[in-house]
Amino acid sequence: MNRDTFNHFCYLLRHTGGLVDGRYVSMGEQVAIFLSVLSHHSKVRVVKFCFKRSSHNVHQHFHNALRVVLNLHGILLASPTPVDDECTHPRWKHFKVCLGVLDGTLIDVTIPEIDKARYHTRKGTISVNVLAVCDRSMQFVYMLTGWEGSATDARVLRDAVCRNDGFSVPHGRINPYYLV
């Protein structure tokens, strides 16, 4: 993430989400802790050494930032609209009532030796399986992360659909769908 993107994300979390500076930890450092844990899948004990903070502080500030990000899901995640009959876009005009696309991808990770067998993919890498759903303008609608790399896309999709707050396709008289 470049500096401008980080600053824009911090601005959004501060002014829209209400994330504030802590007594000894700035709001920017809280966001950096949050992004460090998410992007590197780091344990709290590893992050506390990088930021020179206690485990309690890292845990508290991570959850403060997470709470704000989850409250901003209406801004950060898009609401899909189906392709209408008047669509002239060359890519989408043939897919009437399509809401967008979904696909699984593998993201390489570094994990402890004891867990490597579960995250070992058929291509020989150590990865985590991620399901991403985007609308027509490539804005994220839904994401599910955390599945080990050995899990199939069908298994990850089944889990996303079966969760209480999981992925769902809106029903109606037009029967919208996602491209896979």
C-alpha cells in the first residue's frame, strides 16, 4: 500500500468511522497495526515487537480499527445492480440481469511448520484460499478469507453461502446471477 492510499484510508476511518487517537498510540499507528496483522497474518506477539507495544495494546488497537472497518462496510463494499436491457457496454451487454463476477484465488502466506500441510496447494505453494465477489465496476461486494490452500473453490463457496451473514444472491422476479 502506498502512502497516499494509507493516508486516504486513515482519513476515511477518522472522519467517517470515528477512529480516534489513543492515549499513547496515534490513529495512524492503530491502522498500521491493523493492516500489519491482516496483510502479513502476523501473531500479536510478533506485531508487538515491530511496534514496540504490549500485547494488550496491540490487541486493543487492532480490534478498535476492526470495529470501525466493519461499521463502514456500507461504504467500503459496493451494492451490486443487475445489467439492464439498455446496457450498451461491450463487456456486459450480453449478460442481462448479471450482478457481477466471483472467483477464488490463492494468496501465498508464511505460516508455522506444523500448519504447512493444510495450506499446501496442488501447485506446491503454501497459500490461503480467498473468495472474492465483485460488481460490474470491479468494486468488492463480498470477500471470504482464511481457508487453507488445499480447500477447493466449491468448498469455500459452499461455506460462504451457508454462513448466517455470508454471501447471498438476491432473489426476485428477474433471477439475477453472478458469473463464475
